[in-house]
Amino acid sequence: MAKYDLAIIGSGPGGYVAAIRAGAWGLKTVCIEKDPFLGGTCLHVGCIPTKVLLHHADLYEDFKRASEFGFEVKDVKVNWPAMIARKTKIVNKHAKGIEFLFKKNKVEWVQGWGRIVGPGRVSVENGGKKTEIEATNIMLATGSGARSLPGVEIDNQVIMDNRGMLDMPAIPKSLVIVGAGAVGVEFASIYKTFGAEVTILEMLPRLVPLEDEEISAELGKAFRKKGIRFELEAAVQSVKKDANGASVTFKDKSGASQTVSAEKVLIAVGRRPITENTGIEKTKAKVERGFVHTTAFMETAEPHLYAIGDIVAGLPQLAHAASMEGIIAVGRMAGKSMQPFDRNRCPNCTFCEPQIGSVGLTEKQARDAGHKVKTGKFPFVGNSKSSILGHHEGFIKVVSDEKYNEVLGVHSIGSLSTEIIAEATTALQLEGTIDDMMAMIHAHPTVWEAMGDAFNSVMGLTINA
């Protein structure tokens, strides 16, 4: 029986980051992964391949506007198989990169299904063979899978999840997307750009319902302009395959029944935690609807058992959240001084067109929490670099506490929003005030400097709008 300081079950962005940090801090570490490659959902069928296709879609949009930039481009054709091949090449490169980093940090990895079989003991099954690993600490980083609707079977031929959408042999002529969260709106952007007729059905009253209400409204305007149809407060009743693809029947906000047909249907209604058959049910850890309850340092109620990532109750199902949770947990077991995980300082990034980046409280959340709220807003149309790039739609909105001038949240939709949200995240991490951010010098001309105008706008002192 091999003995380790730490055994990690799962090699996604939570597990592999935790393993590398553990190795760097001198912990003898093994990572157990059910697939024959490292990286998990994010790298292979989630964040990375989706963003490759979104970048391709952005390039295609620029090609179609070439004359605006002084280029004469004719007969631009979409080579879908080549795009899929590039996506796969990038994924494979980074999977190999994780293997290299494991070797560099003396992290071992074992393929197989990991299951807790007792305190400090993990059984690994692969191809009918079982081995047992002993570790002082165990970390569950098993991630999540796509949810479906009751009675709807995902076959990834007609009724798709995120995995199926990334490996389609051709661009569908029409697509219905059930769910308007990050996954739904990102795939809507990709496939509408490449010519599909796209309809989104969302049961809640707005697109990207976790974002600030003004961000949702702005995305709605952009999607209408692009010709993406969306139905809000739409309750899906059935999804049925037919000779031409599938038909989705739903009740609209008036209560009337409607049916929309498409070649493909994407079910994007959230993610379910993968904790079944992991042995956690035999521990003292509290598990509710598949989600594991932890402290802010990722400790479960079972001594020396940690949980991170998409399986943790109450925390965002985001790759970068999982990575930080893994680092915090490893620091805890290594005796380091660590800050607890704070979800209000964890940024959200949605890579649809236009992009969305946000961190902290929305205006409604801030008011509900009892803050006396003061907001400011700056439109990208007033930013010179956005005009140079030819993408000047959207705005940045700052939510602050009027009494203490503290930055409570920042919400951006538009050009490079997923990049420039980094400044706002730093402001919240360091408990910055509006005065602090107004004193910050922003380079010109950059899209980033729009952040400076946004913070100034809270005090009514915007320069460029």
C-alpha cells in the first residue's frame, strides 16, 4: 500500500492546481483521475474548447466587417473541421502541459475511479483491477456533469449537452437552447455567428440571471440586434425528437403553449455535482442533494477530508473558484496561513459577444444587504480604444456603499470585459474605496482605462462621457 500526505480524487482545475501546489510545498501527493488524461471537464469539454470556438467566432465577425477596417476580403469560408481540429490541438497541448507540471513538482497520478473506503484510504479501480492508496489527507475534486430536464434524455446526436456541442461534425442550420446562463449564451453566440438560427428558452425573467439586471437587459439588446430569438419565463414542457431534429414545447410568459423546432437542441440548465459512488456517504461529511458542505477553508466534517470545486455547497461552479479552493485547502493541511474563500471576491466571466465580466454584489444584492447604494456607469462608446477596435457597445457599472465609499461590485458588458474585470477584483480583494480607484493611473489608450471613468462616474466626475 502506497502512502502519501495527500490523495486527490479528480484532476480538473481544482484537483490539478491543488496537486501542483501541494508538490511545491513538499507534500507527497497523488492525483487519481478516471480518464486517461489530466485536466477534467474545464480543459477537455468546457472552458478551454468553448473559448477556442468563441475566439474563432469573433475572428469571423471581424472578417465580415473587413471593409470597415480598410481591407477587401472576399469569399471568407468557414472550415468547421479545421476549427474543431485546432480546438483539439490546443486541448491536447495543455493536457500534456499538466503532465509536465506534475513531473516537475513530483506529483504522481493514477488512472481509475477513486473511492474513499475508510479514514485515510482510497481504493482505485481501473479495468476491473483495484489498488489501495493510503494518505494522511484526502481531497474530493470530482467536479460536475450536465443536468437535464425530467424525462429528457441527452443523446448527443440531436439532444445535446456541452460535450456534444463541441464535437458536432457540422454547424446545425437551427438550434434551440434551453437555459440562458453562461453555457447557453456562449453557445448561442458561437452558432449564431456561424449561421445557425438560434432560439433561447429561459424559465427566469432575464438572460444571464445571476448577473446585474442592467447587464441582462444590455445582453438582451445585443442578442436582438444579432437576430437571436429568446423567450423569457418560458417553462419547457417537452423535448421530442422527430424526422427533422427535435421539437420543444413550452409555455410562454402569458401561459400560452408554443412549439419551436430545430435541427439540434442544447440542454443548458446547470450542472449536477458528481459525488455518488465516491464513498463520501460513509464519512461524517455533510452531503445535501449531492453537494458537500465545507468550511471556508474547504474542510468537511470528516477529519482530514477536504472537498473543492463544483461539488461544494453554496460556492460558484467556476474553474478559477475551484483552483483557489484547492490552494486554500492545501495551505490549510500544510500549516500555512491562508485567507478563507470569499465568493464576493470571485469574478464571473461569460465569453458571449458582448463579453460579460463581474465581481462582487449586484445593485439589488447590495440594497438587499442593507447598504446605502451609490452607483456609477460609463459607456464604452466614450472609450477611444473601444472605437479603434470597432467594439464600443456596452458599459461598466460600479456599485458602491455611499456611507463608506467602499467598492461593493463592478459589472461590465462589452469589449474585453472578461480581461479588465481583473482591476475590479483587485479593488474588492484589497477593500478599495472609490477614492482609491479614482487615484489610480490608467494607461491610454486602452479599453482598461474605461474602468477609471467608471469609478469616477460614481462621484459624477467622469471625463469622457
